[in-house]
Amino acid sequence: MAQYCREQLDKMDTITELIDLVDYALPVCDGSSKTTNDPLTLEVKEKIRISQGIIIATPVYNFNVNAALKNLIELTGQAWTDKIVGFICSAGGSRSYMSVMGLANSLMLDFRSIIIPRFVYFNESAEMQDVQLDGTTRHRLDKLNEELIRFVKGLK
């Protein structure tokens, strides 16, 4: 889903980068300068800092976003200031659709991020890497991309 969004944004003449946390052995945030000044942390933090808009794609476990995403935000903190943020979530059930609200509230209150009020939530599976996206799914992801562009352009 994240890759699809990136491919579509690339077609809109935007500069995009997909950051897959699997590719980054980020330290576990313990509040120390050792973790916040780690070279990989600083690399990802800079990527977030220079971006105008971010779409977060995350699985939902036990009615919350995964720990890797929460760790990323703890490590990169201020880099999220004034960012436009959208969400794509996948979960095993249909009852977790508001699970990103705690994180969204934190981003809004702590960093003044602007949250796109169009979450794309999937409950088919939390493991959807090789799923063929149907027309409805593509449409929902396209609308999220459109909103991201609209918010970024409108706030320049």
C-alpha cells in the first residue's frame, strides 16, 4: 500500500522516498543522547525534517500502532514539527479503525503536525505486502495522496 502511494505520487511530479523501518536498525529510544544521536536515527530524522508531507503506513496490533513506529517518533521528535501527516493502517479486524488517534493527537499537540482527516484503514490482514490492490483500494489510496498534495500546496 505504501509502495502504491509512492508510485502514484511520483507520477504527480513529487519527490518521494519510502522509508521502510525494516531497513533501519534504529536503537530503542531510552531518552539518552546515545539513541537520539545514533547515526541511523540522525539520518531518518533528517529525512523527516526536510519533508513537507508524510504518509505513515502501519500495522495495528492490539488496538494500537506498532512499537517500531512509536519508537521512530520518540527518536525523531522535533523533526515532525509542522508536517502534514496521513495514515494507512492495516489490522486483523474491523474494530481498530480509530487506533491511530492517540498517535495523531500526540503529533498534533506535541509537534503541531497537521493530520489529514482521511485515514485509509484495511482490516483484511495486517500482512498485505503481496496483495493485489483492487479498484476500491486504489481509489482510497489515491484520495489520500490527493489530500496530501492539497494540504502541502495549500500550506506553502
